[in-house]
Amino acid sequence: MTTPRRKYDAAFREEAVRLVLSTDRSVKQVAEEIGVKESTLGNWLARARARSAGGPVPVPVQDRGPVPWDEHAKALAENERLKAEVEFLGKVSAFFAAKQK
């Protein structure tokens, strides 16, 4: 049986990261104190460090919005094109492998 996924608001995440950065406590200690998994807090900390370094910040799945239909349709068309390319390349490689024998 799985446990339901908990959602934490931005203020809670920021406060948890601040606790790790501003105290001498480890990620594990803070995670146990606030009741989250160590890996979850580690992810929040990595995103905060990436933001402060000016690097790309990964967007959590639950924070992503819906994709516009035209963008979705483009992705589906590209997927079909790539599948056709892979199929073609498989046939070509089989053809040349047969010629080598």
C-alpha cells in the first residue's frame, strides 16, 4: 500500500532550506525535525542553490501548467517522425548487414 503524496507550499520549502543553510544542522536532521524525507529536502536545497547560482532551475511536475494544444500536437508529430526514422534506419542497417555476408 502506498502513502498519498504530500504537497508543501513554497513558504514551507523556503523555510526548510533556510533552516539547513543558516544553522549547523544537516539535511537529515532538519528533514527529521520538520517531517519530510531527506531526499525531498535535498531536492529543495539543490533547486535553491541553482537559483542562487543563476543556473537553470528544474520545475517540479506539480508546478507545471498544462501544455497548449498546438505544442502538444507538434510533439506528437515529431514523435511520429522520429519513430519513422528509427524504423527506416533499422531496415537500412539490416540491408547493409545482409550485404556484408
